[in-house]
Amino acid sequence: MRVLGLILAGGKSDKLWPLTKVRASAAVPVFGKYRAIDFTLSNMVNSGIKKVGIITQYNPRSLMDHLGSGKEWDLDRKSGGLFILQPYVGPNRETWYHGTADAIFQNMTILRRGEEDHVLIGSGDHIYKMIYKDMFSYHIRKGADVTLLVKELDETYNLSEYGIVQLDGDMRIVEIEEKPTNPKGNLAFLGVYFMNKNLLMELLYATVPHGKYDLLLDVVIPNLHNLKVYAYKFNGYWRNVKKGIHEYYRINMDILKKEVREGLFYKNGKVYTKLKDLPPPKLTSTAVVENSLIADGSIIAGTVRNSIIFRNVWIKVGAVVENSIIMENTVVEEGAVLKNVILDKNCVVREGQIVVDERGIPVFEKRAVV
């Protein structure tokens, strides 16, 4: 099956501020050396998709620097490959994307010129691991027009922030409540669409020129009774980084759990990311490390507990870091104490400084001096 992958990666996400002050939510760093987009992009590559379009908009520099030519994902190829799709001004006055449907509509060329039969649309800020081939087979077996990925969410999710799906006995979707105040259930749409390419083009031509710009609200939901829209259930780990700082913190702390690590990194293929030539992390004779992730290039001479330490971080002698996320090229000087905090890249925590917050999660923006 020939499939075109499209990743929606232009979101700003004010809930993640200040982490999204200098980057799109899809480019937010996670797990020591990855970006959020690595997971959806790796899922597509591991599923045999050879042509992927990344739809960007807000603050794309960091994201584009990370993706480069797509070499790390084997997408620097003559046939297919990686395509960066940015908004532009042209003779037809195209401008900033008004919504997800408009974003795809303004890049209709990648659909028209491609030889692919189907399109898989996903989000660049969702953390999960999946091979899509079973979903493709399910779509064909059901004779579906559109197949949506869904999951039963537990009490750790705020259901009012998701599209809640109602099914009939054949797994066909009969109703989608978008961000309901009083959800009727816990089966949520995960932002992944699979459909015939020509059908997608017809639907976009019928809606976007009339001022209807959202793929779910304006394209899929109004056609639930005209099209065969089916649900495919996903049972693995899945979280959405753009839901806020607390959700971002939770996601990173989850990687310290064995079952989450196994689901994200040891099953269904590799997670690819931009490589850097750095040595392994170094722990000195004074270091104490407990239940933490330490990325390459880091030097630990102090104490680190239940924390995520990114690349090239230096924790000096006598410093204590607990329940925290410390991003790349940060220095924590002697005697400093950090508990329950997030430091963005290139920060410096001065000698003897104490930052402890049991109520919230303070976030220090890039290049902050504490």
C-alpha cells in the first residue's frame, strides 16, 4: 500500500509557555535527547511510509534544524523523502493557515503530484509508539472511507480536552463530541486520520473554499452519516505534550517507569532522532544517581534523583537535583539545590542557589541565570 504521511507540526500551544517561546510544540525536547515529533515521524518510517510532509507554521526554526534533510529517518532519498510545508504568500494570496484542513488544502500540490493512494495524518506533539500497518489492513477490511485512531482514557486525562467518540456494534463512529463539558464516555480520538487520498482532496475542495478550516469539526464530523468512518483502538502508552506544563512534566517522569520505557523504545521499531557526536555520560567519584535518565555528554559530580538530564549538562560537586528536568548545555554549580523544576537549554544555576517548589512546577526559559 502506498501511503503519504502528513504531520501537523505548526502548533504554538500557549499552555507550554515558556517552553514554546522559541519553538513549536512539536519541537519541544523530551527524554534527554529527543523531540516530540520524533515519535510520530518514527512511527511512519517504521510503518514503511517513504514520503512525509511536515506542516509547520509557528516558530519553525528549531524544528527545521532538528529535522534537517531527514537523514536520521532515512528520508533523504530521491524518491519520496521529507518535505517541509510552510505557509507562504503567492499569486492566490495564500497566507497563515486558518486550521488543520486549510493547512492541508494550501499544500494540495503534495497530494496532487504524488503516486500514493492513501494519506495518514498525525500530530507532531503526541508521544506514542505504533506500527500503522494493522490499522491500514483494518481500514481496507472494513471498507472504510475514513479510519480514526481512538483510545480509552483513564482518570489521568482531562476528557473535556479531547474529542469523545461514540460507536455502534461494528466499530463505526456515530458521534464525536469535541471537548465536551460532560463527556458521555472515555473513548477519545487521538488525532490520527487514515483515508483515501482522492477522497481527502474532494472533501477539502468542498469545505475549505467556503470558510470551513478544521479537519475534524468541519470535514469529518459533518460527514459522519455520509461516509463510513470507523474507529481503530490503540491500547499502548499515549500522551499529548501540548496539554500543558504539568502534562509535559508527567510525560518525562513517565519514562522512568520500566513499562513505559519498554513500550516506547523496545517495541515496534526504533525511535530516530538527530544525532550528535558526544561521549557517553560521565559520573565522577562524588556522584550519586538514583532512578534518573542521563543523556550523553553530561558530567554528574553531584546528586541526581528521579530526574531527566539532557545532553551536555554539568551537575557540579555538592549540587542536588531531584524530580526535575534539566535540558541541554545547562550548568548547575556547587551547592545548588533544584527540586520539582524545569530548566530549558543553556541555563546556569549559580552556586548555593535553592529552588524548591512543592506546589507547582517552575519553568526557567532558555539561557536563564538562576
